[in-house]
Amino acid sequence: MALKKRGNALQSTKRKLIAMLNPKSPVSEQYRTIRTNIQFSAVDQEISSIMVTSSGPGEGKSTTTANLAIVFAQQGKKVLLVDADLRKPTVHYTFSMNNAYGLTNVLTRQRNIQESVKVSNVEGLDILTSGPIPPNPAELLSSRAMKQFFNDVKDFYDFVIFDTPPVLAVTDAQVLANQCDGTILVISSGKTEVEAAQKTKELLNAAQAKVLGVVLNRKKMESNDYYYYYGTN
């Protein structure tokens, strides 16, 4: 039974990190298309930090975040993937890393950034896991320490991408939205309700987020899963 569970976990990781393990697949190509469109959206302002969120849980935001981080690193950029979901973090599972320390330790000044990041198997991609789950996630993400974190990481990385909690569940994503250069909203085909997506966009706009576009996830066409990116005007 233990071997079966471990095998299932490995298969799940392989599916999630397709841009690393199968870079020539159609899905990986769509992640590169998203990367390109993000870069094209930076007409008037350089985009060096984005957050990825969703309306609710289980819509694929964490998988999208991980693969976007990978394709940016594959382009030759120095990338930091930050697990800013301080309630239900998953990045350490996706990359098979220890989560004894991470972002929460940095924000509470127990460790510095250099001591807290972990090197991934993708050249140029570092990971900052969430660290211990705090009692006050929203307060930490809106703290002066978080603002200092944004300033500090610019000295070490070309691009920082944040995995955040769903917008309709908690306020954390809204807190981070106006601190990032851009926001990507992930919706799941056949799962995300139109009303939920509209409410999410309204909340992000109210938080002064710069919504770069939407990733439509799990849309099947011609027997393959394709991921599409739509810019918003």
C-alpha cells in the first residue's frame, strides 16, 4: 500500500511539473505562450513580479504557478517561486521539498532570504516555500516586512511569481494584488461558475490589481489538454 501511494504521488508530481518533465508537450507549449503574452503586456511597465490566483480551490492555480515559474527559468531568467498561500501551502509538495522554514520565517525576521530559499531541479529556479503556517496570514502579507521583501528580492531575481490563496476564500490575494506588477486569474473549464469569476475580478479591481489576463484550465480539445491565455482590456 505504501509503495502504491508513493507511486501515485510521483505520478501526480509528473503531471503537475509537465513543463520540466515533458517540455515538448502541447501543454508545455501553452505555458510558454502564457509567458510570452505576459511579456508582451509589459508595454509601459516592466513586469518583474506576478501573483497567480483563482476564485476557489481546486482550479489549478498552483499547477499553473509552478509551470509558469519553470518556463520563465527555462528562458534564462533567475526566477523565485514563492508560496504565499499561508493557509494551505502546496509548493513544497509539488517540488518535494521540506517546509520547516520559508516565507513566514523571512517575514518574522527569523531568517533572511538567502538562508530560506531552496534550489530546485530547474536551472535558474529557486523556491521559497511557505514555512510554518502562521495564525495571521493576511497581517503578515500586508506588513512592512512584506514590502521590504519585495524590495529585497529585486536584488537577487529577475522575476518573482507568487502562488496565493483563492480570492473568494480569504483576503490574502487581495492584500498582495496591488504590490505585484501583475495578476493572473486561473479558472477551471466546467467548474468555475461565471458569477464567481466575475466577483473575483471585481474584488481584484477593487484592490487595484493589474489583471494581466485569465488562464482557462482543463479545457479539452482534440484529445489533448490545452491551456489558453486571454488578455483583458
